[in-house]
Amino acid sequence: MSIFQLIVVPLHVNLQTNKIKMKKLQLVLCMALMAVMPSRAQQSVAPFEFEVKAGTNLPLDSESGISNKLGVNLGLESRWNLKRLPMDVGAELYIGSAVRHAEDDKSLSNRTISLAILSDYQINRGSKVSPFIGLGLGVANCQQIKGSLGDEGTTLCIIPRAGVEFARHLRLTLDAHISKKYYSHVGLTIGYSFHSKK
């Protein structure tokens, strides 16, 4: 067997193998895209929604000798559903607390009031069960309510979130409001959405 055959034949086989692998990869990627895209034609939804929500949250930061406790959060949110994309854009007014308990039997509570712009990507929008994932960016005012832990002030607030909408009205959302140290917290809320006419 010549040197040419020794080099070219394996190279040709490798190229053919790589082509098959690429086709398989393309097939897998197409299937993955189909899984996250709406499973049927996009259903008609109301152009505007208004949500009232409440829930509980837990501080993200920890401190030696201090235990994190459950706090309460409340929020109002308005959303505009985009016509051509399974997405919405909205605004949120939110109040939440980061509650802690110190070893000396002292309660500590920091409050966050934020105003943010949010956007969600919805899977199977308009169906009875519609998961969503989103991100928000806004301004947070951080205040000490009980005790003294962390600096007060106004700062940027980042809000990653994910959840599920049931029957087009009930929304269960897991989110985080990330701002100043000792004020940031993760929360679980239940909300009810009121829709405008289609």
C-alpha cells in the first residue's frame, strides 16, 4: 500500500464519519429547538395583563451567628404580550424583606422596595400550562427595619426568574431580587393575572 493510500483513505473515512456526526448533531439540535418552541400554533392571548402577587422569601447572604428566616413579599406587575413572539415585556413594583435572627435573640430585618422592567419567554403560551423564564432589571431602595445589618441606599436590582402559568391566570414564580449585600433574597410567589379583552 502506498503512502498516499495510507494518508488519504483514513482521512476520507474520518471526513465521512464527521459528516455523519454533524448530521446527528443537527438532528439533536432541531429536536431540542422543537422541545422549547410552542408545541402547536401560537394561541391568541390578551395583549395586556395585570398581576397581583404575594409570597415568601429567604435571604441569599449568610452571616456567622445569624440564622436566615422566611420573610414576606408583595408585588404588582403589568405585562404586554408581544404578537409575533411568545414573549412579554412588563414592569414590576415590589416590596420584600430579608429576615434574620441573631444568637443574642435579636431580630434583624432589611426591606427592599424595587421598580423594574421585566421580560419573559413563554413555552406553549396561551395553553392551560405554560412555563416561562425571564429576567428583570431595575432600581431598589434598601432600608433597615429592625436591627443594623448592611448599608442602606438605592442601587441596581437584577431579577432572574422562572415559573409556570396555569389556566392563563394563576402564576407560580421562583425569583431572586439581587441588590445590596444582606438585602438580596430568593422568593416564591403566587399571583393572579387579570387580562384585557383580546
